[in-house]
Amino acid sequence: QVQLQESGPGLVKPSQTLSLTCNVSGGSISSGNYYWTWIRQPAGKGLEWIGRMYTTGNTKYNPSLKSRATILVDTSKNQFSLRLTSVTAADTAVYYCARVRAMQVYFDCWGQGTLVTVSS
Amino acid sequence: QSALTQPPSASGSPGQSVTISCTGTTNDVGDYNYVSWYQQHPGKAPKLMIYEVYKRPSGVPDRFSGSKSGDTASLTVSGLQADDEADYYCTSYAGSNDFVVFGGGTKVTVL
């Protein structure tokens, strides 16, 4: 049973960089057939896809983030990470990491989520 | 990348059925059979309920069913139970450029 767990600072100052890590356990991040993704949810609002990474390292991001997001993988630690630069209060949200079945494109495994607040 | 359109709320009494619509375009829902639905209870992560329009993961009751017609997908919850009260989100594959789009979510209330 694959499990995902987000970690990182809960408070980030405006204009700084948000950095989160997703630890994957119970399965290898290098196994094929999956995308590894980040999604966020502002309080009281819906889900927003941030970006996804394939096991080859190929990435794609939500254009609405205007190139501020970067997803990296560390296969030696079985982790992947999110960096979001130049944050503002609008980036305050619960951030989830999730696994996506690549062929059928559905999110089959989610982390519990971590709240990140952007405030000075 | 436009969001899929869901009604903000839906409700039903215990034992009744409720259907939630998810309207997209020919670029997403209308073009691909990769629509999935997620249930989210307050303070919890979303949970996969339906994938590929109508398929249920192991462990999801058959009270949950999915369908699609044209650009609109639907989730029906039959035999409503108190624990079905939650937010429900649809997603669709939107092609190699946009990847996925989410619906805005529907809050289901069990009266």
C-alpha cells in the first residue's frame, strides 16, 4: 500500500520561496505507469492542479502559475518536491501530493495535506 | 485552462438519490473517457470514488455510479447515508498540454 506524506514549513514570507517535500513509502517512485503531482486547495475553495512529474523527470505545470513552480525528484530518497517562488497571500493553501495513474489519469493515492500560510 | 462546471450544492434525504453534474468542453470531458470523481470530508484529503467515467475502485460501495453524455459527466449517489455528506470534485484529462482540469466542487448535504 503506497503512502504519501508531505512535509515542509507551515509559514512562508511574501516574495520568498515555498518548498515542500513528498515522501513516498510502500512503493518505488521510479516505477512506471505513474505521474507524481502537487495539488493545492485554498481554505473553503476547490482543488487546483499545480504540476506533475513522470518517472523520467518530464514535468508539466499549470500555466496559471506563470512558471513559478518547479517539481524535482530524488529517487535515492524516494521523494519528490515542490518549489514555488515569489509567493503571495494568494498562495496560502493546503498543499497535497498525489499519485496519478498515467494511462487512465486519475489520482489514486493522496497525502494528508499540509497547510502553508504566506504571511509576514 | 477552464475549470469544469459543477453545481455548488446538492441535497437529499437518507435513502434517496442525488446526482451531480460536471460540465466541460470538447477539449476535456467531451473528448476523453478519463473523468474521475473524488469525495472530500472536512479536513481530509480527497478520496477516489470513480475513475474512467464509471469504474469504481475496490472498497467503494456500488451506491456510487458514474456516467457521461457528451460534454457532461455525472455522479449519482444512491441510498444516501449520513457519511455521504461531503464535497465532491470531478476531474477530466484535458490533453497533453493542460493535463487535467478540476471541477469547482459540489457540497452534498444529507437532510
